[in-house]
Amino acid sequence: MVSEKIREHLLRDKFAESLGIELLELREGYAKCSMIVRDAMLNAHKIAHGAAIFTLADFAFAAACNSYGQVAVALEVKINFLDAVKSGTRLIGEASEEAVTKRIGLYHLTVRDEGGKLIASAQATAYRKQEWFGGRGQ
Amino acid sequence: MVSEKIREHLLRDKFAESLGIELLELREGYAKCSMIVRDAMLNAHKIAHGAAIFTLADFAFAAACNSYGQVAVALEVKINFLDAVKSGTRLIGEASEEAVTKRIGLYHLTVRDEGGKLIASAQATAYRKQEWFGGRGQ
Amino acid sequence: MVSEKIREHLLRDKFAESLGIELLELREGYAKCSMIVRDAMLNAHKIAHGAAIFTLADFAFAAACNSYGQVAVALEVKINFLDAVKSGTRLIGEASEEAVTKRIGLYHLTVRDEGGKLIASAQATAYRKQEWFGGRGQ
Amino acid sequence: MVSEKIREHLLRDKFAESLGIELLELREGYAKCSMIVRDAMLNAHKIAHGAAIFTLADFAFAAACNSYGQVAVALEVKINFLDAVKSGTRLIGEASEEAVTKRIGLYHLTVRDEGGKLIASAQATAYRKQEWFGGRGQ
């Protein structure tokens, strides 16, 4: 179970807030969130910007890898874009822990539309610092 | 040389515009742009959000891979985050073509602060469609 | 179901053969294989070489993405190494299709030891050529 | 300058040796090596196996990131394959340090043929352990 303190910390994310990203579920090593693609998130080809899709996946990743209350920072993220998305679409981002060692966490991220179609898939590595902002380390 | 038509097309990017990203240089296979980190781009740890840094790199990538007037879409991007950035910092994003085949383009992306310190480095693959919005294909 | 012709084609892989890799299962979009780590596969730190582990994952990937009889080539592979492996260990490599479009296939690859411990995890993109060596395209 | 002790350690790599990989140059943060593609390194399509090409890049990476005498292990490698290679071709692999922090090193890897054509390009992350096998740490 993730404490209220940890959840509050994660919701201080200003960039995710500015895109209207909502945190739907949070468990240790797992997070699910949503975002509605708005006109301000489109690219020059008038479809959802890859970077907006990335932001949703990345927020889920940050929530999942920080869910223990231990400060975790992104080392790297590799994302594949699979399908185009129109303005108005509601997207669901999920991050699931594949493996965790003392220092490193590996996460699988997906972004899907409400029909379940895979829009993007990513693999992300977190570096776990010896610092806690909540949870068992405190 | 990149035509005005191509440049105008690239500047229709609403998401880049909403983050105040500016296109500084554009040549075939190369682009350079800038972004000032604002408070609305911070993450829960109060440093520049990885996704905002990604957006700068991704805009440079989109500009570089579409610089021929041939529609190119991102297949995948892999980004490494190397250093934390505070609010107010001006970042420079660059994308350079490493290789291009009929269908595929490979780009190396960097994000640096004004002192030249490497903040993020990425490798990105574009898929080149048989469609043109400007340039030699028209 | 994968035809005998397709299976025979995949088994012509000389590099996989030279490492003693065996194909255990093959379905459309999925493959499972095994490899025993030998002394000749160790690195300077006397543990299994990352490139040997990669080879097992990559063979599973090649089998899965070519399982339709359509020629598919690797565009890129991104692999995370999670744990060290000693000589003598039997490893299991699996590749599963995450998504497939007309031109592109995305695969999730894992390498585990016989106890199920995750040794490496990868995400791989294939480009599907308009050529067939077997299957429905012929 | 890299000491003889460090160089000898790197040359204990049995897997690289089994593929005939030679170390041509070694400086702190940089390595260059070569490999001749043999029939035993071909894949089912009778071109050089991606995993053999990866092995050359990975050996250059291991040499470059261990060049300080500090034990460095691969966290992840992301490789793009750009061109097919025939048996008999001599390939040159290079690894150059892009950035290094206390714990992490980022490297850019290339594999080229003797004419300089880019065959593969990779980005690789090393984790630097608090252990030394040679050099300044001892």
C-alpha cells in the first residue's frame, strides 16, 4: 500500500498537472494514469505529439518507481510509437515493474486508447537513490 | 537549403509552441532549438521534468527528419537523462542525422545548458513515408 | 501454426547454431529458445557476456518476427541487463509480439535462468519487407 | 593512458576472443576494435548476424567503460542496425564516452565497414561499481 504522503508528493508534478494528467491507480511498483489529448498537444501533422504521449508514460513511470517512498530518477527511457491519435482522445498510461535491484528499477510502460489499442510502448530504467521522501525508509 | 514552406509547416507544432520552444537553425538533416525551463515544467522533485527535456529533443528531431519536405514520423526514441536542471535554465536541443536510407532515418539528439553541459542524449529512428509536404518530392 | 518450411529457414542461423541455441517453441508472433552458458561465452569479469545473452534474445526475436514467413529484419534492439550469470547456467529466451502494423513489428524479449529469474529484458523493432520466404505470402 | 594491467584484463574476454575480435586502440573513455565476419556469424538470411555486430560494438563499449580500471557493467545497450554485411567483411567498432558521472557512464558506439559506411549505431549506459581492477583506484 502506498501512503498518502507518497501520493501527495507525486501529485506535486507541475508538468503533468499542466497537461491535465490524472493518477488513477497507484500501488508499489505500478501506476495507471489518464490524459485527454487537447489541441495544444498536437504536432505539425495535427496528431498527438509524441512528446505528449511520452509525458503520460513518463508520469506513470515516475509514480511507479517512486511508489516505495525512495527517491528514484529516470536514467533512460526508450519509447516506440505505434499509432496516431486525434485530438479529444482519452489515453491511459500504465507503468509496471519488471525487475528491481538495490540501485536499479526496470519498468514496462504502455499508452493505450480507451478501446485498448496500443499507442506507445516503452522500457524505462530508474536509478534508486539512498534518499527517502516517505515510506519504509523513513 | 530548407524552403520557407517546410519551415512554416514545422512551426505549426502546437505542443512545442505551448512550451515556448524556438527553432534556431534548420538545415537538411539538422535542427537546433531552445527552451527556457519554467515552473510549469518541473516534476515532483522540483527539477525540470524529463518529459519537458524530451519535448525539446523531440522537436529538434521532428524538424531534422522532416527537413527534406518528406513526411517522417518517429518510430522510437531512446533518451538518457544525465543531469538535473533548475527552473529558469535555457536549454539548447540539437538533432543531427547519423544515417538515412530510403525508409529509415537515424538521428542523434542532445540537450545542453548554455554552458554546454550535456543534460540529455538520445538516439531516434524516423520512418520516412512516401508523402511530401514540401521540397523535392513535390 | 508455423510451417515446417519456415522453421527450417530459421534454423539456418549459423551464429545461433555456433552458440548451441535451441528453438523450443515457435508460434506466429512468439518464440522460445534455450542456451547453455559455456566458458567461451564469458567476459573479462568471468560472467556470461552481455553479447551472448543478447544473442539468445535476438534469436528468439528473429524467430518470432519471421514466424509469418514474411522477411523481417531488426531495425533496433534495446536490452537491459539485470543480473550476472555463471558458466554452466541454462538460459531461456522468449520473444512475444506486442504490436504489428503493415511495416513494423514490436517485440518484448526476456532472458531468464531456469529458476525464472529475469537476467535481461529487451524491446525490439522489426521492419517487415514485402518479401516472403514461406507462409501466406507465397 | 591506460596501463598494461587494464589492457590485459580486458583481453581476458573469451567471447570476443572466440569471434576473433581485436583491440586496435584504447584510451580513457575510448576504444576501437575490429572483427572479420565469418560464415559462422551469419543469420538465416545469410548476412552478418545482428548479434555478431552487437558483440563487436559491445566489446568496444566494455573496453571504453572499463578503461579507467574501475569495474563498469552494462546497464543497457540500444542498437540500430542500418545496413547488411556479407561474410568476409572487416568491421570496425568504436566506443566514445559522451558523459560520465560518479555512478553512470554514457557511450556512443558505431560499427562501420572499411569504407566507413555506418552498419550499426548504439547508445549504451554503464554502471560504475565502487571496485577497481587496476588504475587510479588501487
